[in-house]
Amino acid sequence: MKHSPEKQNVTIADVAEVAQVSKMSVSRVLNGQPGVSQKTRQRILEVIAELGYVAAPGPNSRPVGTKLVALMVPDITTTYMGEILRGVSGAAERLNYGLMLYTQGAVSDIQRTSYYLSVLGSSLVDGVLLVVPHDFEIIVTDLKEHDLPYVIIDHHSNTGEEPSVTATNRKGMIDAMRHLLALGHRRIGFITGRMDIVCAQDRLQGYRDGLVEVKLPFDPELVREGDFLQQSGFQHTRALLQLPDPPTAIIASNDVMALGAMDAAKAAGKMIGRDLSIVGFDDIYMASQTYPPLTTVRQPMANMGEAALEMLVTLLQGRPLLNSRRELPTELVIRESTGRA
């Protein structure tokens, strides 16, 4: 059941009421502390995203001279976002910066922009971290107009001018392609992420580059546009397996879609790792826990969050960035979901 907040400033008490838990449980989830079951934690995260909760200090709780940064995310219900938050919050605590969490997922475009502008106008925050946000161009334009320093996590501009931290998405996908090609696969399906996000474009380019290395033609029939959600991984895999000449391997642009791909393969009676090889990207916790364990490209999500906060602090201190764009290395993790063609 959806609960639309009637006020802009959602509190921990509101989250606790909707999730039917104590305020202490909500606080523990927000601060990454133990003492909350996985099921309850997931319910709290869903309510936080649904209500568009902003974790911010009260007007009298910010000591003079304390710096506060905002972390803006589409939602925090995914392992990916949770790992980014873990890295950011750890670095913020180490560097003695306050952190305000803003989730975009629950409100309409008009509400989102209106509330966002009110946060900027309040002079509450000194800088902003953005994780693949909605309304990317609008938000960045507003930040520049308010002269607020910002760093983008996992969504850099094609010009490379925006301060950003990302992973070696293209190289990571090339590594995945080389692994499958070495196993003898020649018809490899590919499910993209949201193509308005540059990391998804980079991963698709890595797939194409892998084909070029072994002089295989690019077959658009084998490429399907996904949205990073499990259902799209399931649907696109089902469609790929129904082709007259189906692929012997499928790469999904993130682990969540790869899990959907595994479900579709099992539903079609395929033995994963023997009849069909599947590769993901991210190396979320579930990648090693599913059956069979998922071969994937690990990106250092927590380290990305930490590096982004450090870059933002550099800007807040008035020091120049040695490099406005940082790429952290990925690593191919080979498990049982891939095998010989």
C-alpha cells in the first residue's frame, strides 16, 4: 500500500509509523547499525524511499563551523545504494562532516524540484553528492547557479568536465567478454542498463569492444535495453532464449538484472553454467548466495562513495582537484554461472 506524504519534511517518526517499527529501528537502519532483521531493514528502506525521507539535523543541532553535505540518491532500497551510502557515511564521520540523506524516489518531478530548491535556498548544506539522480541536468544547473560544490557518483558527463567518481565500466565489461569468449561462446546476449546513464553506455561499449577483439560482428538482435531492475532481466532473457538462434551466454549490466536472467533461464529448463552462461555486474551480496553463484564484475561501490566524499571535501576546502574524474578499478569474479559453450 502506497503512502503519499502530505508534508514535505518527513520525519523518522513518520517512517516508523508507516513501517510499523520503533524510531530506534529506523535510526539503526539509517546509520548502518546492527540489531534489525534483514526483513525489517528492507521494509524500513522501502518506506524511506516511498516517503522521500530526508535525514537532516534540526535548525539548532548544527554546531557553528560544522560542514554538512547532502547525499542525493534515487532510492536506498538496493544493495548498490546501500554500499555507496556506507562508503560516504564512513568518510564523512572520519573527516568530521555531517551528512544529510535525500531520496528522490517517492515524489513527482514538480514536488522533487520544489523541495530540492528549498533545500538549496536554506543554505543548510555546503556541498552535494549525487548518485545517478533523476533530473540530472536540471539538478546540476541548479547547483551551479547556487555556487554549491558537487561530485557525481557513477554518472559522469561525456565531456569529463563534471567532478565525478565512477568505476572502469568499459574495461570491466571487456574482461567479462574475454572470459566468455575464452570459454568458446560466440553468440553472447547483452542486456543494457538505463541508457540515459553513462555507466550503462560504457558497459555496452565494452561489450562491443569485446566483439571487435575477436572480429565478431555486432548483432543488434542480441542486445536488449533494460532498466537495471530484475523484471527486465527476466523478460529480456526470455525473449533472447526464444530467438531462432539463441545466445549461449548472456551478460546483464548489473547483478539485479542477472538474477532475473537466471530466473528466466531456470523457467526455460536451462541449466545455468552448462546450457547457458550468465554474467552480472556489481558483485552485490546476493551474487555469491544465489544458485549457482553468479560470475560478475565487481565494482568497489563503498570505495566510490568514500572517494566522492573526499573529492567534495577538497572542493569545500578551496583546493583544486588534480583530476576531476576518478575511475576506480573493477575486477572479474568468476563463479559457477559460467561454463564452456
